[in-house]
Amino acid sequence: MSGESTSLPSSSSDIASRSPWANKYRGAAVEDLDPPPALSSKPSDSIADALLWAYERDYTHLTVISNHTRALLGYLSIPRLKQLLKDGHVKESDPVSKAMQRFRGNGRAYKVIAMDTPLEELEDFFNNGVDGSGPQDFAVVTDGSRRYVLGVATRADLEEFVKRRPA
């Protein structure tokens, strides 16, 4: 191998060395954020119902799963949904499928974020996405095999963890 370096981190320690918060993580993982259990809606649910569920739990994102297979299809960003309603692009009586953002399944890389994922890796995902796809607002937390959605972690969750963590 030549002496060239790559801009992609090759390990968690490389990611940690780039993060100003890495010294506060000290080996913590996603489970230390104590993400709330996932709240999922189905494409056929009404937007009004999805909004109600999100408000009741103070969630900013809901996952959307298949009616039949429970496969993860996409998500609803509540701030985006509010804007769509305000602009008249959707109505509260419309199905979630009309407003949801779909995950792209066209062969693009997928970053598994599990409960044991180090927080340095989560921060890197929020900052860079997958393969440099750009900043991400939230991460769907799954089991290691991506069969079950366990929760959703947001950048704000990570920031709150850092604020609570003693120096």
C-alpha cells in the first residue's frame, strides 16, 4: 500500500480523534443515550393519527413500516410534515404514504446503527451519513441484523448526552 491516506475513518479511534466530543463519550454506546422505543406508523395510517402519536410522545421522527411484513419503508419527519400541511401539500385525512420519506433501496450503502454502536460512530453518521451522503438528522436504531427497529436516535439526543456527561 502506498503512503496515501484516505479521508474516510478506518476505525472508531480515527473517528474519535476527529470529534471534539470524543473525550466525553469514553466508551459509551447508543444504548447509553437510552433512546425511546420506536414508534412506527403504517403507510395506510392517517396523517392526523401519526401527528397525534408523535405529539403524545414528543417525537420528531416516526418510522414507517409495511402493513404486512413490518419491513422498514421510510420515515416521517414531523417538522417537515407540519410544513407540508401548512403549505397545503397534504391534509390530515391523507394517508401517511403521501407524506413519508422513503429509504432508498437502490443498492446504496446502509449504516447499521445498533445499541452497541459507539457514540463516535453515531456522531460520524450524523455528520457524514453513509459514504459521504451528507449530514443526517436522526438514525434508526436496529438490532445488528436490521430485522427489528428498536428506536430512533437524534443529533439532539447525542448533544444532551454530552451536556449531562461530567467532564
